[in-house]
Amino acid sequence: MSVSYIPEKTKVRLWGKAAGRCQYKGCTEPLWYDGLTKAEFNSAYIAHIVADKPDGPRGDIERSEILKQDISNLMLMCDAHHRLIDRQKVDEHSEEVLLQMKKEHEDKMELLTSLTEDKQSHVLLYGANIGGNKAKLSMDEAIQAMLPNKYPADKNPIELSLSNSSLEDHEEFYWKMERMHLQRQYKDKVEPRLKITVNHMSVFAMAPQPLLIELGRLITDIQPAEVYQPHRDPDYWMWEADEETFDYQIIRPEIKSEIVALNISLSASIDNSRIYDVLGGNVSIWTITIDSPYNDFLRSREQLQKFREKFRKLMNAIKKEHGQHSEIHLFPAAPVAIAVEIGRAWMPKADLPLKVYDQNKLNNQFEYTLEIN
């Protein structure tokens, strides 16, 4: 424990850098009030990284005297973690470990306190059962993905998920119920707030692709929003730097027919024979794909924007080729963010209606689910 006098100005600076919270990694306990009784008082300890005495924890015969009042050697801590680093587990808390904790905490507090109003974003969470699996969405993971570009405008997310649903996506009633619930939740929870408080939304969704497309249709591209993508390796939602050079490829149909299909082969390849099995052999099949479709290819904002641009051009080309009275049978195998962006990019007054299909694992084939019109 510290025995040295620390100037009041140094204490105030340390409190400011720590934002009044424990600087032990993962703690951030507020040190100006008691969470149980709500009584306000100073419960902080000022800990030395290099002890103020040579025989103290991490002490040094020369540096202890030099650093005993230096703010770079001081950390604000709760009682439990002060005791942990100085008494109970000294060997596990080297100077290097504590300096890294201090840096990470102070960098984070500086970032959070410098955020301006234009970086506020309301977190929207939407999940629906995928087969027998329930969607798992976390506000903490959402915040991690948003920072430092955006930060939550509210501590509570806008939650659109249907809780405790026992329906699975191979059941016919599933699509009608989930779509109706999504539309009503959006109308009740989102639309009123768009008129008053919501200037930007950060969208985190896990659901069968037809419902993700419907969610995108509800949001539209008029409403400022950013759609995030869950990654499998590593397991998080953060966008990465755009390092991979690739483009989306458009494959035109081999025949011209009154029946038009769009094959989106991105997270997996959909063989055209599977579309013929549903619609018959006389179909004009347009395809948008990449060189090697796989389920974790979408890593950056730039890749998502490139898809949006390509999709808009494709909608115009299909309408020009087949006429304004046609409709598009949509067979998607796409990352969740792209599925949402399909709905956002689709223009109700300009584009052809979309009849959306989904893979029914029980029947091992695509089946019609809903129409975007």
C-alpha cells in the first residue's frame, strides 16, 4: 500500500484520466458511489505500479523514489483490485501488465469522452429462429463492433426479436407469423422514434434470409444506417480493413424467358438445377457470385458497398431485359449483411417485385416464403 504523499493536482488529473473508474482490466467500477446503497463517497485507492518503496510490490532501489509521485506510475483502483495487485497476486501483476492496463483504460476513456453527437447511433437487434437454432444477439458485442466510429445513443437496444418462438423455418406458418411480428415491431418501436430521436441506426441481425431482406425493406436506404456482419473466424461483428481485391460477377441467362430468377451465390454456390426443380426448365436465370463462394468472405464495409452498387445495376438490367411487368424469383445464399442490404437497395417504385425462396432443410429443396412488393 502507498505511504507517499501525492499532490492534489496529480490526484485530480488521475481521476480525470480514469474517468472515476477502477483501471483494472475488465472492472471499470465507479469509485464515487456505492452500487448497493447508492450512497456517494470516494472509495478509490491510488495504486503505485512501481512501489514507492524499494521493498514494496514491484519496487526498485532507484526508480521507486523517482516515480512515487509520477502520474505515469499511478492507477486508480477499487479496494479489491488494489489488494489483488499489491498483496494477493503480486507475481501475476508485473510492471508491464499494469502499464498496459492503465494505457488501455485511459485510451478508452479518452475516446468515449471525445465522441460527438454525430457519432451517436441507435442499436437495432433482430433475431429469428434459423432451423432449430435460436439467434443470439448481444448489446456488448454490438458496442464492440461500433466503436470508435459510432457509439450507442441509448443504453438499451431497439429489440425486434420474437421472444420464445417455438416455430421453425420449415413450417409454413413460420413465415407469416415472423413477418407480421417484424412489421408490427418495426412500426411500434422504430417508426415513432425516427420522427423524434433516431438519426442513425446500427443493425445487428441473425435470421433466415427472406426475413433479413424484409427487415432491409422496412429500414430502406433513406434512413441512415450501418448493417454489420457476424464473422466466424474470429468470432465477432467488427468490420475489418479492406485488403482483399475482388469483384462481384454477373452471369447473364442462357435463355430468355418470361420467368425470371436471380441466383445469389455468395456464401455458398447454388446450382441452377435446384432452381429448375422449383420453377421448371424454361427460366432466365441471372447470377451474382464471386470466384470462390464461402460463408465468411464478407469482411469489410467496402465489400458490402460494392455489392450494393452491383445489385442496383443488376436490378436495372433485369427490368430493361424483361420489362416492367415481370417479377424476380430470388434464390439467396448470402451473408446476413448482404441479405439486409438487398432489402434496403430494392426500390419499391422502380424495381420488379421479388418472390423470395429459402432452403427448406426438412424437404431438402428451395421453397417460396414471401414477396417483396
